[in-house]
Amino acid sequence: MKAFLLLLICPIICFGEIDNPIEDFIATVHSAASSDKIMVLVTNLRGAERQEVWLSSPTLTNGKAGNIWRLYQSADSGFTVYDQPIVFRAEAFTIRKSTKHGSELLTYHPGGAGSGSIIAFSWNGEILEERKVEEVSVEKPSKTYREIVQSDWPGRVRTVPKSEARKIRIPFSGKEE
């Protein structure tokens, strides 16, 4: 709970651009997590080399909904923190192109009794929109559900010790290391 509150409060306090998302995450959020590991995912939902860095920890979770992620958006000379935490399961998501919404991150949120929802995250300008795509049943999975379960994207989430995470080079930070 303490880590979740930090995820909500820190974006309000932290102004300006951040040189290194991993160092910022360790300093502001990860210290409250009861894990020595950090989960790192780099995506490019906005295109034009405007990458996003998603950071979480195996212990930063919201029950069955999944990990609580802190999202860093690349900017002209560093990164900015997205103003709210995002929740999705590291083992149940994919990224795809949508004709209406551009690139989007799709995830499965379990609802209980073998059912759940497919949730999509996509950019609308500077706002990351979250919308329910469909209700699904694990017994009669939809095409989208199978796409998420069979995706290779979860393999791109790197879970590393905090000491190793500091060595990860984050692309498009605007700063030379």
C-alpha cells in the first residue's frame, strides 16, 4: 500500500525531466517495495522514436489485476513521469497496431469465475487512455484473448536485481552516458 501511494504522489511532486528513469524509480518508488528486483519494459506506442519505459517490481501488485507500473515518457532531453500508475499483468499482455487507436497495449484483467476483460492502453495526444475492449471467458476464449496469451511480449519484460537494473541503458533519454 505504501508503494502504491508513492506511485500516486510522486508524479505530483516530481517536476521537470528525469535523466534516468531507473534511478528515479529506485529512489522514489522501489525503496518502498519489498523486493530487490526491478521489472523493465521499453515500448514505442507513440511512435516517432518517443519511447516509453515501464518500471515495476514483482511485489508492486494490485491483486489479480497485475503489476503496478510507473510509466516514463521520453521527452526532448530526458523523461517525464506519467501522472498516474498503470496496472497490467506482466505475463498477460501484447502490443498491436489498431487502425483507430494506433499502437496499443492490450492486457487481460481477470474478473473471477473464469471470466475477465481485455483492456487497452493507447495514447491520445499526451493522455494514455484506458478502455475496455471486450469481456471474455477463459472457457470460450476470444481471438484477442488468444493473441494476448500467445504473445511474445511478456518475454520482453526484464526482471533484474536492482544492482543490475542500474546498468541497463535506456534508449532515447536525450543524454549520453
